[in-house]
Amino acid sequence: MKMNLILHPGHPKCGSSSIQKFLYDNRATLEAKGYALPDRFFHFGFEKNSDFSIALPPVQFFARIYGQGDYAALENRIVNVIASARTSDVHTIILSAENVSGFPTGPIHALFSKYFNVQRVLYYIRKQDDFMLSAWQQWGHKTGRGIVEFCDEQVAGGFPDYLENAEMLKSHYGNDILDVAPFSRKVFHNGDLIFDFLVRTGLDSIIQPQGVEIIENKSLNPLTCEYLAKFPDIYRNKHDNLPKINLEKYKHTEPWLFESRKDYLTQMQRKTILDRFDAGNRKLHAEYFPSISYDLLFGFSDTGQRGDEDHLPSPLEKQQIVFLQNWVQKWLRFNKFRTFYTLNMDLLHKMKSYFSRSR
């Protein structure tokens, strides 16, 4: 008999961190009911070498699998997992990994559908203009791209292509298993993401989300990101969060650093983005959630958005930019010291190693 699987493959920037935090905070309750979560290396509690000292999903594990194309390693891991699970009381695996929703991950899903009895695949999608703003705040600005350049690139490349991803998932699991769900508080069950996730996956009979506090992974506000994009050297890569962590020291005296500013995209930018994806969105709407108003989910509204003429910084924004100018100068000096220190420590360790071998 096959092991059951409940799969949440994202999409990125659609509440995955909140869902994962809730699941791993409640791992003991789930395991007592026969549901198992993987550690960050795709090992489980019923295996001897599992490590939950850091409660993270296996996102990097899957990134390495499809990055290297080593699907034989994944297949071997799955076979071992299922064999080990037979000696435990586990009947269902719950897997949340936001980087297995994209089209290139098809071979991973082929293995999941081959070895598991897949109960539910829950794929959240988010209005593309909101997604692009959030993705730019988290990753895009770190590569030196301003919001206009980043959005233009995404629109030209047709990313994110929810329809292509949904078609890929459907090809492996079928529409009876696949649930494509809007990431919108307007349509969540009880207006709550975690409650919505539990209801859609059938886990609401196992865990009740009442009283759960979800800690948001707040991004730097768009004005801050726009300014920092002019200095990409402050980041080591697009996943470097040290500058953000440093700026968190100022969040009480400079609370604007983490304001959401959902109005940062102009009316024209939002309309251009939504027009580009309108055809795909309509197909998804017709197939997966036709009872919900299309305009409620994907319609363009200029309410609360900046006009295209509102591009000059306000007096308050000018003050904020002065703060950022001073902070960037300090951070760049710190970066030079950090680089110098790291290089010299590496050299010192090599010298010690050399002389110890020479004795």
C-alpha cells in the first residue's frame, strides 16, 4: 500500500512561510495523528538521521535536486523514506516547498505521483501585480534593478506563468487532486490563510487554527528597496538578508522602513501587468474557481494607486532618503571591513594548516 502525500508546492510569495511555520510549530500534534513532516534534508522523524534543530522545509534540498538534475538521488531518497515509514505509525506525509511549483520541476512530480498516493495538491496563486511588487522587494532589488526595470523584465518573460504551472501539476495529478486557490484574504475560509490551508487539505479535523499568531516575514518598504537597488554591492547575492537584519535595529525609530506601501506601483504599471496575464488568469478562473468574481480576484482598480505623474519624492520621502544615504555609507564601510577580515582569516587558517602539516 502506498504512503499518502499532501503536497503544498507554493507558489512563492503566496504565504508559504506562514503555512510552514504553522505546520512545524504543530509537528508533534501532527505526528501523533500519523502525519509526518520532513526536515530541511528531506529526512523524517521516523528515520534515525532526521534533524529538526532548525525547523525548515526541504526547499534547498529540492533546489539542489532540480538544479543538478539528480532525480535518481531523489528517487532513492523516496524509496528509503517509504521503507522506513513502514515500521512507524505514519500514514501521510505533508510536504510544503514553494520551489516545486514551477514548470521545470516536472520530473520531481513524476516521482511523487509514482511512489505516493497523493491526496491533495494545493497551489496558491496571487494577483501578478501584487506578486511582482513583493518579489522585487524580497529578491529583485538586490540585483540592482529598480521596480520599473524588474516589472518590465517579468512581463516580457511572462513570469509568473500560473497557467503553465497548473497545467504541469494537472498532468501529474489530475484535476480531482489539484486545487488551484487564490491567495486573497477576500476569499480565504474565515478570511484566514491558515484556516483556508487546513480546510483545503482536509487537516482542519486534525488541527484547529484558533488563536494562532502568524509572524509575517516583512519586507523593506519599496522606497527603501528602490534606493538600495542603486547600491547592489551591499548584497552578496539575492538571498542575502544581512542588510535587512541590520536595518531592523532602526524599526522603532524609523518605522517607515517596513511599511508595505501597496500603492508604490503606478496605475499604468499595474494595468500593464494585469493585461499581460489576463488570458491565463481567465482560464484558471473558469477551471478552478468560477464561482468567485473574476474582477474581485484579478480586476484592475486605480483606487489607492499612485498616478503616473506622482513620481517625484515627497518632502517626507526626501528625509527618508537622507537616512538611507547615511546608512548605506556605513554599511559599505562595514562590508569592506568584513571582506578584509574574512580574507585574512582564510589566509591565516591556510598558513596554520600548512605549518602543522610541515612539522
